[in-house]
Amino acid sequence: MSAPLLRLHDVTAGYGPVTVLHGLDLEVAEGEVAVILGANGAGKTTTLRAILGMLDKVKGDISFDGSSINKKATQAIARSGIALVPQGRGTFGDLSVDDNLRLGAIARKDKGIGADLDRWYDMFPRLKERRDQAAGSMSGGEQQMLAIARALMSRPRLLLLDEPSLGLAPLITKDLFERLGEINRTEGLTMLVVEQNASLALAIAQRGYVLETGNIVASGEASALAADEDVRKAYLGF
Amino acid sequence: MELFIDQVLNGINVGVIYASVALALVLIYRTTGLLNFAQGELALFSTFITYWIAVEQDVPIWAALLLSFAVSFIGGALIERILIRPVEGAHSPLNVVIVTLGLFLAVNALAQLIFIKPGQEALRMPGFFPSGDLALGIRNSTAGFAAVLVAECVLLYLLLQKTKLGLSLRGVASNPESSRLVGINTGTMLMVGWALAAGIGAIAGSLAATRGSGFDTSLMQQILVYSFAAAALGGFDSPLGAVVGGLVVGIADSLTIQYVDALDGIELVVPFVLILVVLLVRPNGLFGRTIVERV
Amino acid sequence: MAQPVAAGAETAIGTADPGGSTGIPWLRVVAGVIATVVALWLPFNYNPDTNTLFAQVFYLAIAAMGLNLLTGFNGQVSIGHGAFFGVGAFTSAILVVDHGWMIEATIPIAAILAAALGVVIGFPALRVKGLYLALITLGLAVLFPRVTAKFVEGPGGVPLLQPSRSEVASYFPDVLDDDQYRYFLCLAIMVLLFVAASNLMRSRAGRSMIAVRDQEVAASTVGVNVAGVKVASFALSAAYAGVAGSLSVLVDRVADASNPLIYFQRSIEFLIAVVIGGAATITGPLLGAAFLVFIRKRFEDTEALAPALLGGSLMVVIYVLPDGLVGGYRRIVARLRRRTVATPPGAGGSSGGGPGGGSGGGGTTPPILERSPGDPGGETPAGSPGDAPQRT
């Protein structure tokens, strides 16, 4: 197996005096979908924020594509090819859908921005209908689509998604994960997904991690993880 | 009726100044979320720079304004980076007030120390427009001021709506964290916001200095209060609101002076009451966006 | 009902000053005695000009303490306190010039009228907070001299009252020289008002003020009347400024509204005194006022140099000494103590208010009751309302 695209080694991080992650190890290989499962407060969101340099104190090593990104600023990490769809979506609420998508591509210098815009509008036709509308006025599901499309506009090498199903109706969630799986298959885009809805997430993932109070307590191939009786009972709840 | 129209035109003349300073206040509020109490004094310093270039260095007045704009632009960026950055994000109104008032005092005093020779009273800024009337009783300066404001607005609109830099600025104003996540260097954008504000202030101050017979270090202090009223009326985050608010405040002030004898000498009651009422009744102003609490 | 928050606030106050009464109370007593002796000796051994400067320090300190009660302890930012000062000054000036009052008798009237204006501004302040409140108070400071100019006409049609020496009459005309009397009256009133402020901040009402500053919502849920506390803080704060304005007529024999920006400049002066001395401390305003008068006097020959320096120091202090001179002093003491005494200070909360209460004679006693904003580190236990950990 080649070197992983993203590698976290012995990462300790938290907020102020509170330590949330205690020596976390995690890898995501190029082209795969990895999923982090775990209960509320286990440190899933903290892991993603640590990767993007959004926390003050991070110990250990985080490397992307073979080089360490610990010390870099968030915007530099984003420019190096990691896009995060944050929890609660983080859209630019008072800007139009079109502006949101163009902001996704703001760091790009190539000429393909217009073509990409058309491409994601085709994939998410609801966004095309509402391209001049303020992002904040759309429904939760539409904003989630927008946040993902915006992340894709940056042509990331690694897409991080934080609880994409949060607040969405079950049917929309199912549709969303099918599209994510499709993007992974057709584009070969590497993804790291944090999700509470374990069965949906494991269905599109190749690798899974189970996080509990800041430590990985189980990991392995997604199918094996889903099949493991102990893990299912203890952590996945299905 | 003619008197009325005269007063409205007079109001537009001064309203352009308020609108410009309010525009500067709004640019800073949108990018950094703070009210810059030193905005007027920064504009004052820029005005002295214009004066110094034009009169002491004998450069044509419009070229002097352009140079002054450039110097102010850089100065604004440096002030943000060096003085304002440490109090941003602290969300302590006291710290913001302290730093901007400290800047207010220091900049005003520096202008006095650097530009005013001992014994000198008021300085005379050369006019930007020939004196006299354009047509229909409209003074050249009023038409010229209005043209400057229109040009400012058009350029600002093009910058914000049609360029990548403008998109980044709007992104940072809307959601700083998401802006970093798409790779925008928010720090640079805050500097650009302050730089633009300082540049617009330079124009406003230089124009204001040509009104009346001369100017001194108190030039911008009353204007600042009116401009805050204009920005409050329009909504602190709305450039369009700043322009409309500035003109409304200017005209209202001019008509008050003419027609409301009871307020003779205390016309400043008008912007004060305006600020009070708007903040109490409609804190977002006429054109401001509703601030939605984010999850 | 207010017990949980109030108790927490008390802890935060008491333990923030480990160098105070827990260690060496005799040092405090000695300092108090020396300060008292010096304060009594000074006016008989300096020239009238110097005594007048000291009197200016005292009345500025009163105004700064007023602003400190509101901005430092209660968290409402005002840059309009010059207006309250002006109300006090014009009240006293009009009463002595037009109505022949004794100057001392005008002081309570000045306090009451300033407090009344404080209430008027306090009500909108319930809805308008932070920078917007600062903006409204800025408007007040700029408006005040203009409104005054409309209703007050001094000699020559100028809104400038300059009572003569005989008009500023006192109940005690012959006990002391003029300058000595001004010195002692200002000193006595300052000590009185500082002790009152110190006691207030240790009382239930004072703890409510701090609770409203730190955790407004939490304070209201445990029964603190937030609106009442805010308006009362405004009124009290304005009254202090009014007293200061009244004393300024005694000291400087002038009430001036001819310069439209004079009371805005006063407002900034008070803010300088509070911030440089140390916000939310008791001795800070006095130190800040002394600093202010010193700089003004030292550079009086060069116009604009003093404001340049004051403006500069206002900015610098935020970065270098965010809790002012008092806070800086306290941190140095705490560091020295930590180096020499290995054991951490013990039950600070209960002993913090002890022996310090009676002193305050010369006004130079070490800090009794202080809590620095923006310095959550060190001695304050986590969980007190001032230092609630940031939510993530």
C-alpha cells in the first residue's frame, strides 16, 4: 500500500484547558472514503478542526500528501487541497448561491471555474434554480448541498465532511450519501466523513474508525467493522 | 420655494461628505465588526497630507488628492495590522473604544504638531471645483461633490461585485471562518477594508476642507457625529444605506437650520436623536441585513 | 436567590489579590499611615500651584471612579461622562454666581442632577449595548456643550461662567489658605467616595453589578434585577462625575461650554485615567488621574504634545498593561510571592475583605478589591463567573 494521503500520528488537541483528543492515530488513503463514527463528544468534530489548523494547541503530527501541516494557517491548509464542509454548513448566508460557489473557487487560478460551476449545477439542479437567491434563505438540505458543492468548487484532493446528515430528513440523507459515493467513484475524490448515521456512512466507505473520548477504539475495513458483532453493539447501535 | 431648494442643495453638498465618511465607517464595520471612532481623525490627517502636497509642494489639487488617497490607503492598512489586529476578535467593546479613542487623540495631536506652524490659525485648502454656479442655481461644488460620490459608489460597487478581491471581502464580512476554509487570508482582507476606508476618508476630508473659509484640526469632529448618524440610519453594514443615510442626514440638517428656530445652535440634536431612535427601534437601520444567530 | 453567582463573584474578587491581606497586613497598615501623614503634610509644604494640581488629581479621580463603577465593574462603556461632569460644573457655577450659594452646598445638588441625567441615559442603555452604547454616549458628550450654550449665557454672551474668588464662597472661609482648603475638601470627598465605592463593591449590590457585567443572562436567572442594576449603576456613576464637576468649579473657578468638544475631551480623560490606572480596581482611577495631570503639566508648553502622548499611552497600555498600572503591580507582586513563597495563597475569598476595609486614608493603600478584566490566568479559580471557560 502506498503512503496515505492524510496521516494523523499521536495527535493531542482540545480547546483551552480541555483536552479532547488523546494521542489519536488515523490514516486516509488516496481515493478512499473513510468514516469516523462515535457518540456525541467523542472528538469527531475536533479531529476535523485539528486537521484544518483551527485549534490553538495541537500536539503530534498531521501530514497531508507526505508533508506536515501542523503549523500552517487554516487558509494555507485549505489552499493545499483540503476542503471542509463544517457542521452547520457554514454557508455565506447573505451572499447568493452563485457567490458562495465562486468563493469556493476563490483560491484557484485556472480557467476551468465556469465549467466546474456548470458541472455542479447539473449535479445539484436545485442550486441552479436558486443561484441568485441568498444562501441563508434556503432549506437545510439545500444549504447542505450548497456547502458540499462549494467545497467541490475548490477541486480539493481531500474532502472532509462533518455530520452531513445533521438536521436532514432521512430520504434526503440517503440521497446525499448516494451522491457522495458517486462522486468518490467517478472522480476518485478522497473523503473523510464524520457521521452518526453509521449504516449509511459505512455503506459508501472503505475504511472506518470508531472514536470514543478522544481515542480510536476500533478500526478496520468498513465492511468488517459493520459485520463485527461487538463493535456494532457497543458503538454503532444497529 | 427657491429657498427650500437652496437648502436641499446645500444639504446634498454637506451630505456627500457625511455619506463618504459613513461609507468608510461601514467598510470597517463590515470587515472587522467594530465602530471606528478614529475615522474622522484619520480623514483629518489625510486632509492635511492633501493640503501639504497641494500647497507646500505646489502640486495640482487633483493630483495631490490622488497621492493623498494612496498614502492613506497604505496608512490605513498599516494601522489595522499594527494597532487594531490585537483587539479584533476579543469582542471587548471597551478595548475597541480605548484603541480607537487613543488613535483619535494621538492622530489629531500629531496633525497639529506636524502640519500647523506656531501661531497659524486656519489653513486654506485650494478648491477642487471652480467657484460659481453650474446651472439652475446649483453650485459647481455641489455638482462636483455629487459627482465624486457617484464615482466612489460606482468604483466601490465594481470592486465589491465584479472582482475576486471584492468577493473575498464580502466573504470575510459574511463568514470569517468559512472564508478561511476556502483559502482566503482574512487578515489581508481586514487590512484592505481599513485601507479602503482610510482612502475614502481622505477624499471626504479633503472635500470637506474646501467648505467654509478654512480648516483646522477640529474639521472632522462634528462631521463624524453626523456620519455615525448616517451609518446608523442606513444600517452599519450597508454601503448603500451609508450613502442614502448621508444624504438624508445632510438635507435634514440643512432644513433644520433654515426652518426650525428652536434648534438654532443645537442642530446636532438631529443626528443624536436619529442615532438614538434608530438604535432603539430598528438596530439594523433601513438597509442593514438582519443579523441571524448562526448555529 | 443571587447566592450562587454572588458567591462566585466574591471568590473571583478576593483571590485575584493574593498579595493583599493574606500575607503581610502590617505592610498595608504602614503604607496607610505613611500615605495619611504625607497627604496631611503636603499642602503645608508646597506652593499653591502644586496644591491646585493635587486638587485636580483628586476631582479627576472621583470622575474616573464614577466611570470605573459603570465601565469597569458593570461593563457598560461610556464616552459621555464629560456631560455628567459638565452638569455638575454648571450646576455649581450657576448656584454660586446667580444665587449666592455656598460652594459646599452645591455639591449634593450637582450629584442629584447628574444622576438624573444618568437615569435618562441609563434607560436606552438597557436596549443598546457595547459599541452602540458608546456611540450614544459620544453623542451626549458632543451635544451637551451646545445645549448648555443655548440656555446658559455668561458675560459677553459666551457660555462660559467664571465665578470670581468672592463668589465661590465657603462655609469655612478663614481656616486655611484657599489652595489648602481646596486640596483638603477634594481629598476628603475623594476618600469618602472611594471608601464608599470599595464598600459597595464588596456588598451584595456590588456583586450584582459584577455579575451583570460577566454573565448577564445567568445573573438574571438567579434573581438579579438586571435592568435595575444597570440603571442604578448609570445614575451612581453619573453622580460621581457630577460631584467631580462641582469640585472643578471650586478648584478652577470655571464652567466652560464655549468649546463644543470640551466635554468629549473630558470623557476621554476619564477613560484614560480608568484604563491606565486599571479598570475594575479601586486605586486605579487615582493613579490614572495622577498620571494624566502629570503628563498635562509636564508638557503644557508644547501644545498637542500631551494629547499625543496620552493617546499613545492609551493604545500602548492595552497591549502592554491590559489591566493598567494596578494590574501590572499586582502581577509583579504575585510573581515575586510565587518565587519566595512556595505555597499558594489559601482561602483568599474570606480574608480578602478583612483588614483592608478600614484603611484608604491617603488613597494610596494597596489594592483592596480588584479583579482584572481579560486576565483570567493565575489565581482565579476556574468556574467563577468572570472566567467561565469559552464554549467551543
